Amino acid sequence: MIFLALIYLAFISLGLPDSLLGSSWLIMNRDFGAPVGNAGYVFAIVSAGTIVSSLFSHSVIGRFGTGRVTVVSVAMTAIALLGHWMAPSFFWLMMCAIPLGLGAGAVDSGLNAFVAEHYKARHMNWLHCFWGVGAMLGPLIMASITGSGHSWRSGYLTVSIVQFVLVALLIFSLPMWRRLEQPHHETERNRAEPKRGVLSVLRTKGAAFAMLLFFLYTSVESCLILWGASYLVKVRGVLPENAAGLVALFFVGITGGRALSGFVSMKLSNEMLIRIGAILVMAGLLIMMLPLPVPLAVFALMVVGLGLAPIYPSMLHQTPVYFGTQNAKATMGLQMACAYSGTTLIPPLLGQVFSHTSFALMPYALLVCGAILLVCSLRLSALVRE
């Protein structure tokens, strides 16, 4: 239990930096003199780093082990956040985004593969619930610090210190990682399954739909993380200082939804949870389209978060089922790469579109992604059963 609790803490640390930029950007860009849409460039660099580290995570973890890779990855994010605190210019901010992305991708792929292999579906949901705790705490920390008259830089420094504390805890846990990663008993089915490389996984039946699912999911989630506060300010007239705190309610939906999904997964299959989640996402986005008061718009964000909650962990936990336990790590790395491709491409693209048109278009664009996600889920299930 102590070891599992440490993995949960690692996912809190993974979530903390994810929401900082979006929640504080409308304050940060005043200091840097950068256009609103430029946050997408930083987001894209972080995501590009995660794609690279995700693709190589299978071989790196195979050589050094999940524990060591996790320690180094969290240390990289702590150093990158310290760089954000010191950043004298927007260019420096983009440079600090490189180690932030490289660290996040490796720990994300490694821990997800580890939990999918060693723990039940409820733990995967609860694990990502703790990511939601971190993502929720990020804007709350930033809102509290900026609301009390301090700079956004203090928010980044605070989160960096938290990351360094976790690095120390992870270093002391390395002997536990080594014991758990010793070769364990394999079933006849697992021994019979041929191991594939990362790219050869794409030739597996249904793989294209699985990869598209991850791409679409992160497209929706990352757009709301990065542009949710901007949507509230530009469309709903919320003050920038208040927007960060209100966007935290989106993460409340994700976090609460994943805590609930952990229990629901004991009764419903991963595939059913994915479909229910997609329907809730579309319902929340439809509410956002309506000219309703601010509290109802914030409620709609919570509904979208609740819908997103079970989708990602359920898709991850299905990976060994769809592609085999022997190929889970390689597949997980490719899925993470596809997920972060969505994070890299879609938020910057839509950010530029919205900044030149209107952020009121955001729920319409994301509704299309949600609908395609649902169709892909249904098609994938049908293919793997043929």
C-alpha cells in the first residue's frame, strides 16, 4: 500500500504543472508582452517533448527500470518549473518547456504501463484521479498566490518545491521498484504472444482507432485546460483573476469522476465507461453553447470534466486486453505519443483560430471531437471481437 500511495503521489506531481500555464497565462502574457495565442506555442513544445520521450520510453524503461526513469523524469519537471519562475522572457519560457515535456512523457508512459500490468481497473481510475487532484491544485495554488498580491512566479516556485520533495521520496523508494520489477510469472497466453516494436503495433487490428481515441481525448482535455480560462474571460466576462479558480472546477469534475469511476468499474466494463463518458462530454459542450449565466457555464465545464474522467484510464487499462500483455509497454508508448500529438497540434491551432475569431467557437469544435471519439470507441470494440 505504501508503494501504491507513492505512485499516486507521482501522478499528483504529473498533474500539477499541466494546469499552471492555462490558469495563469492571461496574467503572465502581460509581463512578457506576448499575444494571447502564444500560450499554444509553449503548450506545443511541452507536448512535443512528451511525444519524443513516450516513443523512447519502452526501450529506456527496459534498460533502467520504471523507478529510475520516474525519479529522473520528476526531477526534470522540477528543474523546468524552477526555470519558469526565473524566466526573463517568453523565449526562456519556451526553452524551459523542453525538459518539462521530456520528463512528463517518460513518467506518464512508464507508470501507466506499470499500473495496467500490475493492478486492477479501479486503481487505474484512482491513479488518474490523483492526476486530477494535481491538475486541480495547480490553478488553486496560482489563484491563491496571485489573489494575495504575489506574482505568478511564486506559483511556479511553489509547485517546483513540491516536485523536488517528491524526487527525494522517489529516490528512497528505488529498492521497492527493483523488487517489484523482477521477472514475474507469465501465463501461457503471454509467452505465446510475439513481442512487437513500437511502430509494428500499428499493424494490429484496431490499432488505428485506438490511437485516434487517444489523440481526440487529449485534444478535448488540453484545449479546455489551456483555453478554459480564456473562454470564461472572453466569452462570459469573468475577471482574469477569478478565471483560474473557476477553471479548477473543471478538474473537480475530472477528479471526482475518476474517484467514482474506480467504484463503478467494479460493475461496468472499461468499454462501457468510455461510451458513457463520451456522451457526458458532448452533453456538457452542448450546455456551453447555450447563452446561459456564468454559473451554468462553469457547471457545464464540470460536466465535461466528469465525462472525460473515465475515458483515459479506461482506454489505458484496456491496452493489455486489446494488444496483449507482452506488447503493452510498446503500445502504451505509442498511445502516449498519439495522445500528446493531440495536445501538441490542436490547442495551438484552435487557439490561433479562436484569437482571430471568437472563443465562443470552442465548444462547437470540441463537440465534433467528442462525437468522433464515441464512433471510434464503438468501431474499435467491434474490430477486436471479429
